[in-house]
Amino acid sequence: AQKVTQAQTEISVVEKEDVTLDCVYETRDTTYYLFWYKQPPSGELVFLIRRNSFDEQNEISGRYSWNFQKSTSSFNFTITASQVVDSAVYFCALSHNSGNTPLVFGKGTRLSVIA
Amino acid sequence: NAGVTQTPKFRILKIGQSMTLQCTQDMNHNYMYWYRQDPGMGLKLIYYSVGAGITDKGEVPNGYNVSRSTTEDFPLRLELAAPSQTSVYFCASRNRDRDNSPLHFGNGTRLTVT
């Protein structure tokens, strides 16, 4: 069975602080994919990143970075110098390699960035 | 391209009423999904389809039905609405490829059953 745990239900930070959102996953598959999605207050779901299980390199995109560690089954997301526009619910998700496998989502972390 | 389009955006139903949530995509994606989002609970899969004529149950299928007669459309049917079906419903699609492409989501339908 696949499972994604986002233990942080809500986080509040002051603007310009760095913040890390945790994601821990469970799977028996050797090949799988991990995702992060952002849901701003307007409600739509925005894709942020996809990572496959064979690529453990960390990734940086502007103020966003992702740390994938298979040894701890974690795929954490860090926002550097947070901004009010980063306020949203962030979801981590997992699927295995079979093409038709739906994504399994964590419960999400609500991030509030206070000016 | 419009992407994934869901209608209606909002709906209020009385207990026992039925309705169909519409979802259509213009990206020629094979895979389509219906998720529901309850506060603090993330997204839970209701039904999914890997192509026209093929549907499968997800984690929470009870009280819902789907059909997939065309590649573009994947409607979700509620036959006897119950308060427990009050939720935000998201339709999503993705391409069939080897690298598990990301989901494209519609903007959601907010349903209230009273």
C-alpha cells in the first residue's frame, strides 16, 4: 500500500523567513514518482515538481528547493525568503511506475506567510 | 487550450436529489480522475479511467457513478445526495507516458448537500 504523510497541518511564518514542509512516504515499489502541488486560496491545484525514485539529486527552482532522501523516505520542500504569495496549502503526492496508477495525496500543509 | 473544464462551479443540493458533475478535457489525455477534497483531509480518489469505456473505483466510490464514453468527457454522477457528499470535487487528467506525467486539474466544483 502507498501512503503519504504530511505531519505539519499548519505552519505560520513571518515574511522573509525560510520554511520547510515535510513529506514522508511509504511504498513497496522500487520505481515510483513523487509530486508537490500548491493550492492557493483561490482553490486551484498547481503542479510544482515531479521526481522519480532514481533521481535523488536535490532540485532548486528560484526560491523553491526540494530534498529527496530515499534512506528516510522523505521528499521535503523548502521555501527560501518566504513571501505572502506563498500562502497556500501544499500537497505531497506519490504514485508508482505503472502508468495508470492514480496519485495518492497527503493531507496537505497549510502555510501562512505573515507580512 | 482550455485544459480541464468542470461545471458547475458551485451547487447546492437537497438530500436525495441527484446531479451530474461535468468534466471535459481538450488535451487528448487517456487518463482521467475524480477526487474529492474535504477540509484537512487532502484529496481522495473517487473513480478513475484509463481510456474510453474503462473505469475503476478509487478509495471512496460509494454513492457515485461514472462513465467514459469519449476520451474528452468523464462525468461524475451522484444519484441520492447525502450530507456526507458535501465537498469540493476535482477532475484531473494526464497523458499516458512512461514517466508518470503530472495531473492537470480542473478548478473544482463546490457541492453542498443540505
